[in-house]
Amino acid sequence: MVPFILCLQLLGKLTAASAVVPLGLLSLRPMQMWLNSLHLDPKWHRHRKVRVSRQCLFSLSPWRKRKDLLSQLGCQIWHPDRRRLQLWAWPLQGPTHC
């Protein structure tokens, strides 16, 4: 069981990361549908505990496969700070951002 706000924060971070992943927003759609099926309001129910179902885990499966993400990007991903998720992508040609 996790707080609903944690699910919303994860969705926000994945939405930000989807800017560099081809068809990233399309792969987020199942996660959005799962969150909407809970019928919880972000303002009033942010601390309510929700059960992470198989449907949720399945909706996150495209984001778990690092090898597939790297092949879609054509970039190397570097995490400069372990405390926060920061995605910096360098194309294989040079040090410009993807």
C-alpha cells in the first residue's frame, strides 16, 4: 500500500521523462487509466493508501526495461545524482542533449 500522492508524483516524473522517449506519452496511457479508475481526487485524497495492483505493474512494464528505452533513444543515460532522478542523455555522436 502506497500513498496516492506517491503514484501522482511517479506519473509526473514519467511524464517529464517521456519528452525524450519516442511515443512516451502513449506508453503512459495505461498508468493514467489505472489512476483514473481509482476515482480519487488529488486534492482531497492525496494521503489515502492505494494498493498497487497487477494492472499498475503491467502499465509500468515499458518503463522498466532499460535496454528497450536505450534502444528507442539511441542515447546513453547518465544519473549524476542518486538522490534525485535526473535523466541526461548524450547521443552516441556527441555531447548534445537528446
